[in-house]
Amino acid sequence: MPAPGRSPASGPSGGPDPSAAGAGVTDAQAAPRRRLPQPSAVHAPSPLPHTPLPAQRSAHGPVPGPPHTRPRPVPEALTLLLIEAEPGSGPGVARMLEQAGAGRHGERIRVRTARNLTEAERLLSPDVHCILLDLGVTGEPGDAQAQDAADAEEGDELEALREVLAMAPLHAVLTLTDEDDVELAAEAVRVGAQDYLFRGELDGRVLGRAIRYAVERKRADLAQSRLTASRLRAQENARLERGLLPTPLLAGSGLGFAACYRPGLPLPSAGTTPTRALLGGDFYDAVCTPDGAVHAMIGDVCGHGPDEAALGVELRIAWRALTFAGLVGDELLATLQQVLENERADDEIFATMCTVDISPDARRAGLYLAGHPAPLVAVPGGRPRLMPQELGGPALGLLPRARWPRQQVELGGAWSLMLYTDGLIEGRTGPGRGRLGQDGMLALVGRLLDQGLAGDDLLHGAVTEARALNGGDLTDDVAVVLLDRPPGPCGPGDRRS
């Protein structure tokens, strides 16, 4: 990397300020200066001169040309912390910056000086933007460890730089060394410094540019680091959320299974852009128990956000464990309500749920509704219809001693059973119109069935059309589950795999 600069760097001209005990603070004069190219490490081309365009005229008078006298922003006042082994041994850095700052832009760079790292740590306040480190600096004079390091035959010449980087991880750092230490200067950049300067080539203009370049480069590095960390967290969260989605256990049941899950797009708050998560408050699952019965459920935790999503996962896992333990219906829902009451963050949180248990011959089902909309069932050649919902009970978490009666439903030899959350039916059907509702959903699914859609295609078609009718993304979570028994002989002991 080429090195900017001409003259040696030191403390303020005439030596350090004795009143500051070796650490003086000097403000450069606020005066305009000419725009200068970036430091040599950037190799930025000089801007072309701007020539104002002459005003054009039309039949209606002069046509104003493009603006070319936009006011320039005043550069930020910066503070430099200079750590040098022998303060006052050469031309003062503060005087060089003061003389170079007498240009058009009113640049201001304040200077503080320290004789060692211990003193530098005391002067490193939040308003310091950049550190200029003389690589000849060690620790506190008389420090045993510093003396041992200096006496070592093969000591680490960049130890002081490493300490500065550890002490000031958010600050820009420049290093100062002799012209014949090119390899050392380059190694300093590899260790973490933003740039290096040579004592014999240092002057105020080069130093001022190098300081501002180092500050902006450090800000860019920190922004990139935060962006990378944010992306890694997002990827980790995505992997975690995907791992929390259910894997239905239906081997040997003879039933087809499909699911569509789409978390809602939250409403944006002021000054933010809404982002879609992978996991919402809706949850579902389906398992086949050793007796050959198939159990399926779908639910919806009120509200949006990670807490609701976590509670939905807890309820789903609890449902699966209790189902394999032999609990069904009213007893199962009562136990899940206890889980909800113990795990929810607020007493006003509740969850709706729909569970069905399908007999081993797949011809009938028991239905339990806890404040949830009734499933849809369709048979070949018939129109979709809703399962009975008159005997449904309250949502989980509303009443302490609630009951949920069982409703028997005859399915027949071939059927499709669709469970869904209210996010599918609460979308609008156009500007200024009402909600889709259950009747609109029945008509929508009927049209898709007439087109020959089934399984995943049917569910994704239903969600896509509901979104189109809504005029955009649905704000509520949507979960849809489809169980189907195709036509053909299938009875006890003859389940399709």
C-alpha cells in the first residue's frame, strides 16, 4: 500500500502542553478548504470540473437548467488520539492539521496526545473518532511486562497495535512508522489497522485525508459486520423455524396428506418495512396411532409474533404426546388448556383448535371444535360442505372448566377433509367489499375441485386465489391441512400405505 505523507508526526509544535500532563487537546481552525482526492490507499479519481449549462428558452419564457449550486454539507468535526513514544520530538500534528484545514470546507480535527497505552486508555472517551499509533510505543514506562517485551530478542513489534485494537474495537486506527519499515506497516493493516503513515512523508493535508478515510472505512467495516451478523442470525432463525414445523406420522394409514402454511405479513410500523417470518401462531399436526385411527388437528394462537409462534409449537408437541398417550376429545382439550394457561405470557392469550379422529376403516370421524371454524368435507361428484359446528365449545384459555362435546360425522368410502385457520376466510374479496367467509371458501374450493385440482395443488390454489381476492398478502397467518381417502376398496385391515 503506498504511504501518504511528507513530514514526521509528533505532538503539538513546541512540545506537549505541560498543563495537560502530556496530553493536550488542540482544535484546528474552522475554515474552508479545497476538495482533495482520497488517500492513496483508495486511488479515487479526481472529480471532473462542473460547467453550468446555459439557460434554455421556450415560447413561454426561459427554461431553468439543472441545479448546480447545491450547498455542500459541513464536514463532521473529528477527534484524533495521538499515541507517540516521544511527544514533541517533531513538527506538531495539531499544527499540521490546523494549517491544512484552512481551505473551503471548514474541516475541524481536534488532537489529543498520549505517551503510552495506559495514558491513551484514560483519554479514550466516546468522542474520539480515530487513533494514530506510533508503532514504537510500548506500555506504561516502568511497566515490568512492557520492559520484558522490549528486552525480548524476538518480541512482537505489533503488540501495542493489538492492545489498541482490543482496547478500542469500534475506533479507526492509523499506524505511524519509519520509511524502511514497509513490511511492518503492511502487517499492521493485516492485523486490523485501517491504514499506515510514514514519519518522513507526513504533512497536514495527507494526514487529514487519511484520518477521514480511516474513519469512514471503519464505519463501513462495522456496518458490513453488523449486516453479516444479522444475516447469520436470520439464517439460523430460519433453520430453527423449519425444524419446528411438523412432520406428520401417517405411514400405513392409507390416507393422503397435504398442508399449506403461510405466516401472515404483519402491518408495518412507522419507518419500518414488514418482514415475513417462517413460523406464525397457527399450528397443525396429524398422526396415526397403533390402533389404526388417524388423528389430525389444527389450531391458532391469538396474536402475532415469536411468543405466539412458540406457544403454538408447544401446544402442537403437547397434542402429539397426549394423543400417543391415548387421550382424545374432551379430556385431551382440557389438558391442552392447562398447558396453555401455564405457558402463556398473558392471561388474555387464548387459542382456537379443531381436532378430528378418523376411525380405522376411514368411514367416520369424531369432530371437536374449540372456538375454531368447522372443517370442509367433499366427496367425489358432490359439492363441498361444512362439517357440523353447532356443538362446538369455547376456545382454549377462556373458561376454566369448559367442555367440548364430540360430534360424529359419516365420511363414506371416498372423501377429502380440509382443516383451515381463519386467516384463509378473513381476507377481503375486493376494495370496499366484505370478507371471503366460509361460504366464499366453499365456492372457491368447489371451483378448484371442478378444475381437477387435488392435494398440494388444491391447497396452494385456494391460498393463492384468496390472496388475489384480498388484493395482496394476507395479514393473518394461514394454515390449511388436507386429508383424503381416494375411491376404491378400503376397509379394516386393507389400509393403503
